[in-house]
Amino acid sequence: MIPPRVAEVETSARENLRTRLLEQAPGLVAVVHDQAEVALVVGRLQPPLAQHEELVAHVDEGHSRDAAAQLDVEQAPVELECVVEVAHLEHDVVDPHETRHGLSIGFAAMEPAIELDGLERRYGERLALAGVTVSVPRGATLAVLGANGAGKTTLLRVLAGLLRPHAGTARVLGAELPRERWKVPGKVGYLGHEPLLYRELSGRENLAYHAALHDVGSERIEALLAAVDMERRADEPVRDLSRGMVQRLAVARTVLHDPELLLLDEPRANLDPAAAERLEPLIGRESGRTRVLVSHDVEGALAESDLALGLKGGRPAAADRELYR
Amino acid sequence: MIAAARAILRKDLRIEWRTKESVPAMTLFTVTVYVMFHFGLDRDTLDGELAAGVLWVTVLLAAVIGVSRLFAAEREQGGIEGLLLAPVDRTALFVAKAAALFIFLCAVELVAVPAFALFLLGPGLDGALPELLAILALGNLGVAAVGALVSALAAETRARELIVPLLLLPLLVPLLIACAQATEPLFRPVAGPEDLARWLGLLTLYDVVFVLVSVAVFDYLLED
Amino acid sequence: MYSKGFAPLAWATAVTLTTAFALVFFYAPLDADQGFVQKIFYVHVPMAIVALGGWIAGGVMAIKHLRGGDRSWDMRSYVAIHLSIILGVGVLVTGAIWAKASWGHWWVWDEPVLVSFLVVFLLYCVYYPLRFSIEDPDRQARYSSVFAIAAGAFVPLNFIAVRLAESYTHPRVLSQTGGNLPGEMRLTFLVALLGMTLLFVTLWKLELTAKNASMQLKKLRKRARVAA
């Protein structure tokens, strides 16, 4: 496996550089941030470029960012430095933890985990989602931003297989929706607004129930209870627990069956920073899973994701503060 | 599918054991209705047709309470979603809910039938017990299947508590006919001609039809 | 979409109904026991048969809807059931008139078909509150179809059960609903049945066309509003 050489990019979170680079430089494979910024962008591999093309991007603050799209090295007012070898990435799995120059590379250029094209979902006559097009590679994180009612939760539920798309195409983990919707559950961990826990049962009993539904062994229950720091109070009914504890149990339920894809709707709600940090290995970037993250914290979400999708009235929009006007 | 149904059933029974929401209410309801019938009919004892009718109408009315509650916890706490997110055949939910309702009804009848014998039944139950158990078993099965379907159907409507009895009771009429007619000879002071086979046959037909129909359409109630 | 062949259908309905009317009044013999009132039988029974047929047809259309996902089948199912419910009211009213004239009571339990019909009617009346208390249009259509299928399966079961019960306790009084009708009565009855069926189909198509048109109008209005 040939480790790709990657470019170093500095950027500020304010501009959605990554998305724009994606749009304008489709052959671009990897633009990697310094680990402190934690952002990895992966572009769609287009057939003509998938031969031994080399694409480079090095963007320095202060230079025109748009120009990074130019493949023509001479004309671009930016300095191009490194090279990524595209062809081999088509077939090889890139180890998420392999690093070079202290940078992290996060995924494999296989079939994307999520591929949406013109996705549409109606609610009666109203369009809850329209024209949503995005491609999320495996191991990457997609941030979905938007005001309340913009369609973020609807999108998450479509990806989970709970709602069927009315138009457009959607592929989640290789399964085509809505035809192969039945393949999706079991591979997806969904953390929505509701914890999906029964209040009369204890944490352990709830997890045991979900474990039975997903055919997961009981050792995993114990391991997760320890991971979310709920061992001591695992036998108390959920209705006696605080919201933060319930959220922790919900996270345990979400990753109980070791899903490839995480769909997280405000995962840090009700959690204090210490607890949120404890959960990072389970649902954060460290987990190595593909994630779709819905959050109202624009900066925070953008900081920990590789791709961003803004929604306004169900339609894609630029992922910035304009969404909230 | 069976394993999942078993897990759901165990969960439901556990919750019912802890909250004691449905079964005690249903049981209390039947005993209260017996007392009301005593006053309403102004009779100390009943036999024959009247006894069979009172017993079955009361049980079916109590079933309405159980049916209303069947999907309540799921709706309130997102249980259905939890199931939809699991790689599980959705029929498992129907089987589990119908089984739960069946068990609840048996539990209720454990108290309600002796109570009926105590309060209102003229002739004794002895000798009629095996036949009565057969009728109860088949009857409960029918109520369980139809009840689970109706409960799911009404679960998403705004006027749930109103829709359940309106839907459930007409659908149960054939079952009521079969059960009451089958039970009537057992409650006669002097043993009369029986036609158990015919009514058990009708009951079985009813059960088979509604189990098949419910299983066939249940998926469509859950998907979106 | 629905108005194909509507004109000939409407004509056929008009002609058949007129013929039936004429036959009832001028051709069918007067019943020895019940007199003139017996003629209501030519309205009551065909109406009942068509209503039950409409309900079962509604169930079949609901199956098509669920299997294919095509909402127009649900619309067809809804209209069929809806029309049958209206016919059902007619059945019960004419049944009561007939009962009063024949036995002196507005309602009798002796006739298993009528009794069974009452139960089925009560069940189908719940179709409206069920349907209209679900807000999401997709879900509304789906749940209505599930109901239509369960209720459709219920109709024959109920009929069997009631017939078994009533024949067990009350020997059947009326045999006129059977096949043993004298020739003139049978002809009149069949023509009336045909007329009622055609009427049902005509009204069904009519209502579907109207609903379809108003839906298209709504869509166009919406588009105009969005464009503006």
C-alpha cells in the first residue's frame, strides 16, 4: 500500500474552504489539516482523473482560496507543494491512523459510505428535503447544519432507513434506498433526540433488550457500561436518572452493535464537557466510524468534520451562519 | 424473528410487572361490571344464554382497555423506532404484542371467571371446566390478534382512546357470537344439547383469518 | 383519467334504472302477504349487495395500493368505501321500512343478513374518524388501506357467524333473498341489481373525477403561487 503524500492546508473555520474545494476541484483527493484543526476532505474520484493524475493543493492564508481550484499550476496564485497519488487510493484501504508529517488521514477511497443525489422527501405537499446531493467517504464526518425545521432530522432519519426517499437516489453503506432499506439497520447507529430507552427498565435491561434485537453478546453490554461510566447505576430504572446519564446510556445503545455509520443528532446535548470527552472514542472522530453529525454549534461541528452540508428549507445551502437568518 | 419476538415479549412483561398498568385495571373493570350487571339486570344469579353473554361481553370490554395500552409505551418512549433500527423482522413486533395481550387476558380471566362464578353464575363451573378453557384459549387468541392489529392501527391517530373501542368491538362480533354460543350450554342448570364443535370451528376460522390478515398487513403500519 | 367511457356508462345506468323502475311498478307481481310495500325489496336488497360488494372492492383496491405504493388506488378505495357507507344508510333505512311494514317493528333480529349488515356498517363508519385523525397524508393512506383490508376480510366472516347464530336460535323467516324467486320477480330483481351496480360505478367514477380535478387545481394553484 502506497501511503499517499498529502498537502498541508491551513484554513480558518469561518470559510467553508473544504466544501468549495470539493466543488471546484473534483479530482482532489485529500486536503489535510494539521491535527490541531482536524479536518480531512475527500473528493469524489472522477474517472478521467483516476489514472496517474496528480493533484496538489497547498493553500496559504492570505492567498485567494478560490484559485486553489485551478489545476494549472502556473496560473494559480497559490503555491502547490505536495502530491497525492490518486490511482492507488481507489483500491487500497488507507489506514486511518497512519500518519505522515504528523497529519492524520482518515479513510478509504472505496465506495462512499453515503451517496445522495437529488434526494427528496415530502411531507404531504411540502418538501422536507429537496435536491440533497452529497458524497461521504467511509470514515469521514459530515456536519449537517441548519436552523430548526430545515430538514436536518429528516435527513438523518432517511439515512437511518426510518423514512423512505420519495425521489432521487440514495446509497447508504452499499444499500440502495428505498429498495434495500432492510439492509441498513444493524449497520447504523442512530442517536436522535429521543434516547429510545424504556423508563421503567434499568440501563442494563435496556441495553440487554437492544442487544437481543441486534444479536450482540452480554459482554459488550458490560464493556459499554464501563465505557460510558454508568456501571454503578446500571440497575436503576431510567426514569430515576439524570438527563446526562440517560444521554450516556443512549450513546451506549447507539454503538452497542458496533455500527459502521453513526447518525448523531446533537450528541453532546445534556452532557457536561467531561462526559462528552469520555464519549469521544465511542462516537467521536477517534472511533474511526463514518459519522453524520447534526449540531447547532456551527464552529464546533465544522471543526470536527470533513464535509459540511447546510440545509435551508430542506434544500442544500452554504454551511455557514447565513443558515440561521 | 422468534428470538426478537421473545425479547420484545419479555420486555413488555417486565414493564407490565413493574408498572402494573393494564392487568389490574382490566381485572378490576370486569368485577365492577359484574356488579353493575347485578344491579342493572336486578338478578342474583344468571344461567344459560344470559350468563354466557354477560361473561363474554364483560371480558371483551375489558380487552378494550388492554388494547388501548398495548402500544402506549412504544409511542411515548420511541420503542417502535428502536425496533425499526434493528435488523429484525417487523412481524416480531406483532407476534410479541399479540402474545402479551394473550397473556394479559389469561391473567385477567384467572380472576374474572372465578369472580363471575362467585357473583353471578347460578350453576357451578365444575365439569364444564375443560370445555371452558378451550373456548377461552381460542377466544383469547382471536382477541389478541385483532387487538394487536387495532392497537397498531389506532396508535398514530389523534383520538386513540375513542377509535380503539369503535374499531375493536365490531370486529369482535363474530368472536363474541362463537364464544357466547359455545359457552351457553355449559352454563345451563341442566346439561343441554351442545354444539361445541361448530362454534370452536367458527372460532378457529376467525383466529386463522385474522392472524393471517394481521401478519400480512402489519408491516405497512410500521414503515414510512 | 377516470372519465374514460363515462358518457356511455352514465347512459347505461340511466337506461337500466328506468327499466328497473318500470319493471318494479308495472311488471313484478304484487306480493300476496306483504302487498305493495314488498316492492321496497327491489331497492333494499340490491343496495345491500352493492354496498357489500363496494366494501370488498375497496379492500381489494387497498391491497393494490399497499403493494404498489400508488396512492391513486387508495383514492379509489376510499371513494368505494365512502359510497358504500352512504348506500349502507339507505339499506338500513329501507330495511327498517320493510320490517315495519312486514312485521310491525322498525327493527327485527330475525333476518341474519340485515343484522350482519348492521355490524359491518358500524365497523365501516369508523373509517372516517380513523382516516381523518391521521395527519400525515402518506400514513393516512396506508392506515386506511390496512383498515379496508381487515374490514374486507371481516365481512364474510361476520356474515357466516351471524347466520350460524341466527339460524341456530331463530329459524329463518324470509326465504325471498334466496334464489327461489318466481320468474317475474327474479327478472325485476336482477335488473334492479344491475341498475344499482351501474349506479354505484357511475357515482364512483364521478366522485373520483371530481376529486382528481380538485387535486390538480390545488397543485396548479400552488405552482402559480410559488412562481409568483
